Amino acid sequence: MVNEANASQLQRPCDSAERALLAEVARGKQDALVVLYRSYQRPLFVYLLRLVHDAGLAEEVLQDVLVGIWQSAATFSGRSRVSTWVFGIAHHQAVQATRRRAVPQVPPEEFEELGDAAQDAERVTFALALQEDLEAALEQLSPTHREALELVLAHGFSYEEVAVITDVPVGTVKSRVNQARHLMQRALVERGWREEASL
């Protein structure tokens, strides 16, 4: 699944609780798999939805990821964080799923999450406008650029971890993220946002 040999330069230790859970999964403990799944379900679903642009397919791939974790837990060597390993499985499952099936686009309004009802109308309007413009700018990026940017900014992975997840060199990840930031900034300026805003 995920080639952890590429992660040998990663020196950050894995989260000990997640490592312990994964060790339990490797020993066939279904309860540990449930706990691990619950902690990753939402971030993985959001990540997969961005990759496949279809909620049903994202759910399907998420289940494939769960099976992949169950089947491959014993192969985790601990040279990367558990999250890097899990997202790597998700990346590879999503790539396989999109190759098997043509994927329709999901409109940005399906991603909208309204804030607390107590927020004033101006803040909500501003947030929705920004979200709409960010979604539009993200959609202009290639899938590889969008994925790299999201893994770094939304999920907090390092360049090295993204390289492991996507199975490309670190330099390629850095290039994709920098290009994506530049393209996003340009797209946002074209939509009326100030140029000095940074991603």
C-alpha cells in the first residue's frame, strides 16, 4: 500500500496512542479498528470527497480504506506517523476508484456549512462568499495541485509526509504546493479579493 521506505527521512515519532491502536488492529482486534476509524472518518471523508468529487464514491472509498487498514496494519513499520500511512492508503484507494469509474463534479454549495445561528448576517455572508470563492479557485487547480495543497493546509501534513502519501518526490510536492498557492492567489484576486492576502 504505502511505501514507508520513502519516509525514512521522517524523524517525527508516531503518535503513541495511534501506534498502539494500529498494533491492536494488526492483532485482529476489531474494537481498535473501530476507534481508529472514528478518529479518521471525518478528515478522510473530506479528503476523499475532494479527490473523487462524489459523496457516494467517497463513502465507498472510505470503506475500502477501512479494509485496507485492517488488512495491512501488520505492515506498518512506524517510520512515519500513522496518519501519513492512513492517508497514503486513502490516496491509493481514491486513485484506483477514479480509474475504475468516471466521476461527476459535486457543486460547491454541497460543501457549505453554516456557522452558529448566533452569528450576525454580515459575518455569515462574508464567510459564504469567501468559501464560494475558495471553492471556485480550488476547482481551477489540477487534481494533483489541489490534493497537495489540501494535504498541507487542511490536514497539516509536512511536505515529506505528502510525498509519502502521494508517492512522489518531496521537491515535486513543494513545487505543487507553491504553484497551487500562486494559482489560488491569482484566482482570488480575479474574484475581487486583495492581492496581499496569502495562503
